[in-house]
Amino acid sequence: MTLKSQYLQLKDYLSTSFWFLPLMIIFAMILMATVNVWVDTRFEEELADVAGFLFSGGPESARSILSTIAGGMLGVAGTVFSITLVVLTLATNSLGPRLLRHFMHDRLNQVVLGAYVATFVYGLLVLGTIQSDPGEEFVPRISILFGMAISVANIFLLILFIHHISVSIQADQVVSDVANNLDETVRKLYPESLGHEPDSEDYSVDLSMYKTEYPETYDVPCTRSGYVQSVDVERLIPWCVKQDVWVELHLRPGDYAIRDLPIGRVYARQAMEKDTVRQLEQFLYYGDKRTPLQDAEFAVHQVVEVAARALSPGVNDPYTAITCIDKLTSVLAYLARAEFPVAERLDAEGQFRVWARTLDFTGMLDAAFNQIRQFGASSPAVIIRLMDRLVILYRIAPKGSARKAILRHARMVHRAGEEHLVEPNDRRDLQQRYLQFQDY
């Protein structure tokens, strides 16, 4: 993988880990303890008046204070950890397991856990430097004062943490946060509109011609099972140029690769070594779970899962589902006017090198609204809101494939409403919105 790809993969892994940031805070506190003790040792006499005014106790008082700080912080750290586990359990049961990534990505949760454990470590390290032997008495007053200061700061941090947790588990807040992450992911993966809908005919490639020019074909089997998290196109195309081949990829980010099944096919002008052909797999990065790094559909599914669980018979919360529909509509409104990547990829010389499966607006619309329509077909509020948002999307979408996809969904929603809605007024409201498509 290129350095950029490696950096993005590592950043995504570390940002959703619950150990990296706390560990960094602990290391920083160890360094701070070392520096503070060195300052106390080096400038003991110079700081005696100022430090002595703020803390005038002896070795026993210092040990008592640091022991209290270390023990108290460790106890609070256990409480914070327990609260975090309870929140993760509630989120899994009520909102879906895929939202665990959102909660683990929360910086404040990581900082709070790291701060309390780091303060405990700091207290232990400074506690070990106190000496009470006659003639060698040493009390690190600056270090103790710093420990007292961070302990007071941790009290305020605990209050902030409790407030943050109580807010973060609210359904509307979760939907809003996940939708914001979705919007950020989409805008990274798909550029701003260039003012017109991309015409697939502009990028058409005669694959039959290239298959004739490159008669040697090799299927590349997958050596492990897992989700494709990213494809390193920056290295794949130069490899194709070097080997004078073109590649047809069968998988895209988000697809599940099965061991021994082909991930793609290499087309070459002449025979190639098997080891060389197998190098194709090194440009696909696998993982045990899907991530939004290059998989925008996964980010959509996170919001859809909240809506699907809200519409389950055990929950029956149409208001949360309606919130999810509104958030998804705002993202789809952007995608309706965005540039989607084409299947054909060229090298620097304009030579066709890679054909890859790609997402388009139709696929994103299906991912966003299909399951919500299926689970919410019997809910008048949900099905009517879904139709209303499709009307808005149709109004702002440019003419072409995007409008066709939206109209297709509107027809499916209308049929679902006609079949499941019993109340005539509900059916009339749905029909009124459906007829608005004739005005555009």
C-alpha cells in the first residue's frame, strides 16, 4: 500500500480503538511525572518558598495525598469503564451493533478513561520518589501540587463525561452524529458536482476489443476471507502499466471476499508467471469488518439500521425512523448532484487499465430507502414522509438516471401504501404527494 493508504488505514483503526489515545495520555503523564520530579530535585531550594507556601506538609502528608489521589482515580476509572460498557450494551441492543464504532470513536470517552488511569500512574510514580530518611528527606512539592491540580480537573471532567453520556445515548443525538459522519464520508469520497450529470457514454470502453488484444486471462483467487475495506488504485494502475495488462476487479470496498474465489481477472498480451498474477491481491486491503474509509454504503447502513430497529414491533418508534429519513434525504440531495467514479480507470497516458465495480446514485438510494420502505410499509407516518422526501429529491435532481431511480422508488412506496394503508385519509395523503411527480 502507498504511504497515504497506509496512513488512512492506520488512522481509521486507531481512531476507533479504545486503547490508543488512553495509552498516549498515560505515556504523557509518565513523562510529566519524570519532568516534575526532576524539577523538584534540581530546584528544590529555589522552589522551597513558593511550593512550601502551597504545600508545607512532610513526607507522610505527601504520601497520604498521593495515595488518596491514586486510589481515588483508580476507583473512578473503574466506574467510568463500567458506565462505558453499559452504554455500549444499551447501544447494541437498542440501536444496533454497527453503531459501536460510533461510540468507540468518541474522543471524550477515550480521553476520560485515559485521564483517570494516567493520574493513577502519575500518583504511583511520584509516590515512589518520596524519602523520609533523616538527612535524605525529599518531598517533591511541585509534583504533588501538579497531581492535586489534575485531580481537581478530573472532577470537572467526570461531570462533563456524565453529561456527555446522558446526551449521547439519546436516539435523535445518535442519528444526528451518525448522519454527520455519513455526510463527511460522502463528501470525501465523491467530489462536488461539475454542473452536469456525468454521462456514462463519455467513459464507455469497448471491453471486447481489449479482451481480444489481451488474450491471456488469469483469475486471481482470494487467499483469505474478509471484507474489502479499500482498494489501492494509486499502486494498482502503475503495476498494470509495468506488466502491460488490464484488470477486471470483481469486488469493491464493502464486498465480502471468500477464500479461493476470484477477486478479479488479469488480461495480458502474453503468458505471465503465477506469482506475478497473484500480486493483484496486494492492492486490496481486507478486514474482519466493514469501514467507511472507501465504503459509503456502510455509512448509509448505519443510519438505516437505526430506522429499521425503530420500526421493529418491539420498539415501534416511527419518530426516530422519520428522523433517519430526513437525515438520509439531506445526504442523497448532495449525491444526486455529485460526480460518481466511473468503472473505467486510465493510466497517465490515457490507456485503459482497470475496470472496477462502482457505486452510483441508484445504489445509494436503494441502500438508503429500500429497507425503510419494507419495514415501515404499515406505518402511515413513515410511508407518507418517505414519499414526501422522494418528491423533494426528484425536484432537485438533474434529469437523467437520478430522476429515474427516484421515480422508481416513489412507485414502490406508492404500491406499498396502497397495499398496507387501511385508512382512506392516509391513502389520500400518500396519493396527493405521489401526484406531485407529474408537476416536474
